[in-house]
Amino acid sequence: MTSIATAAWRWAAGMAAAAILGSASAAPYPERAITWIVPFAVGGPTDAIARTVAQRVATELGQSIIVENVPGAGGTLGAMRAARAQADGYTLFVGHIGTMAAAPYLFKSLKYDPLRDFTPVFRFPDTPMVLLVKQDARYNSAADLLAEARKHPEKLTFGTAGVGSSSHLAAEHLAATAQVKFTFVPYKGTGPAMTDLMGGQIDAMLDQTNVSLPQVQGGRLKALALTSQSEMSLFPGVPTLAGGELPGFLASTWYGIYAPTGTPQPAIDALRDAYMKALADPSFTDGLRQNGIDVLPAAQTGPDALRDFTASEQQKWQRVIRDAGIAPQ
Ligand code: ASP
């Protein structure tokens, strides 16, 4: 079935489901457990932030949310699985900068269209990134690392979560901006990549603040620089790339919850409302901030804001990928 026909069929099925849900006899949503597909391995930053948000949204909904890890191909395998799921409000996708914005320009035959096959539900908080090396690495600054990369092109190995993952995109952006070349080593998520970084199997990686913080605080990894606009009190003494080596260089990983197109509106509304209530709870938002996560204002969080943001990010990454000379595979 072509993706247009699929979308049409979904729309019709969604309308039928909406008619049932909308009728007085329809059970209130959710009447059973909900699945959130996370397209990266357990233990990575996507898994971590998804479980934190899912736990809080589940409390508001009074229903459990099961996180199902479906890793592979930079997150696009999980995206494909979610795009084909029943559009009934019980399977949702944790999409991000790679799967929803960059993937269409990195894969020649992507089996889903982020904004045709999915309906945005709400935008998660953002996670800035950290340039990481193992604790006893001989590099003590981004300048040290980039000098080595300039001296020996492609010698430095950079762990990523696969083509199109945020760790890959940020590293490509860093290489293009610094005019150096790394050798990328793909994993099913940056959780396993981080284990290899600590073991010295790879030289460096860019990963998100929420999972980097405990490793840096625990003395297992060394943070050379942040990819945020400003320094962070959680990473004392760690400079930003933008404020030093690479003026203007910024990178962060954004996320959103997306539903298969055709998902009934009452389900989308209930999920969005549950998250908005969580955002109003300082114990939830303070907990995110204590893990280096940027909580966004409610105005940037709803379905329309996420749709507009996803579209603008697709234009941005189409340009960055073209300018970096990254050929789609
Ligand atoms: N979010 C990470 C990335 O895109 C992967 C992960 O969560 O494991 O690189």
C-alpha cells in the first residue's frame, strides 16, 4: 500500500475511531496501558528522558505508560514501527531532531514521512550536549582535541547512535564547523557508546547532559566543553564551544511525542493536557533542570508549536547536511 493510501486509510480509520470515542458510550481515554516507542537502546539519554516524562504523564492520566525500546538505524527503525502502528492513541513515538527532522535528508528511501505519517502531540524539554572523553584522556580542552583532529584527519573515533542520531548530527556539525574529520563509530544508542568511551575503545563523543552528568560527576568521563549558549552550574569550569573554540556553535537534542496520523483528537488532547499539568508542577520541572535539561515554556510545547518547529528544523538540517556534504545513504 503506498504511503498516500496508508495515510488516507489511517485518516478514515481515525475518523471512525474518533466517532466511537466521541460518542457518549465511548470509554474515556485512556482505558488501558499506553506504549511509547523509544528508538534507541536502554540507558541512553532518549530512554532516560522518555521514562521520566512517561512516569509523570502516566500519573496525570491515571494509566500506565510502557516504554518500548526499538533501536537501530539512527532511530528510524523505531520510527517506522510507530508510523505503522494502530492510530488509536495507544502507541506513540518519542521522536527527535534526527528521526523527525534530519532523517529525510540522510536516507534515500526513508519508509515514513515525519509530518505526513505522524501528528505532533507535545514537545519535550531540550537537552544540551557535552563533548566527552574518558577521564584519563590526554585532552584537557576542546582545543586539544581539535588540534589532534587537524593534525591527523579521521584518526579520532567518535561514538554515535547511528546515522542521523543527535550524537551523529552534532558531531558532523562540529567537524564541519571546526573543519576537521572524525571517524564515526555507530551504536544502537549512546548508552552503549558511553560504555566504550569509558573503556577507551573510542576517543570521544557528544552526548546529552542528562546522561553525561553522573559520569562526569563520578569521575568516569571528562567534559571538555558544552554545546549550550551559556555555561551550566552543573558542569563547573566547563566552557561552552560557542564562548571559546567555535563562536556561535550550538547543538542540543530536542524531542517530541508524535502519534500515528489518524489518532483520535480526544487522545491527543488528553496526552497534551497531562503533560501541561506536569509542566505546572515545580517538583517535576526542578527535577529535569537538576539533570541539565532545558524546560521549555508551555507556549513552545503544544501540537501546533511542535508541528511548526519540526518543519523549521527539517529546513535547517536539510541545509546543514547539504553544506556538510553528507550524502544520503
Ligand atoms: N539521543 C541519542 C542520539 O540521538 C541516542 C540515545 O538516546 O541513545 O544520539
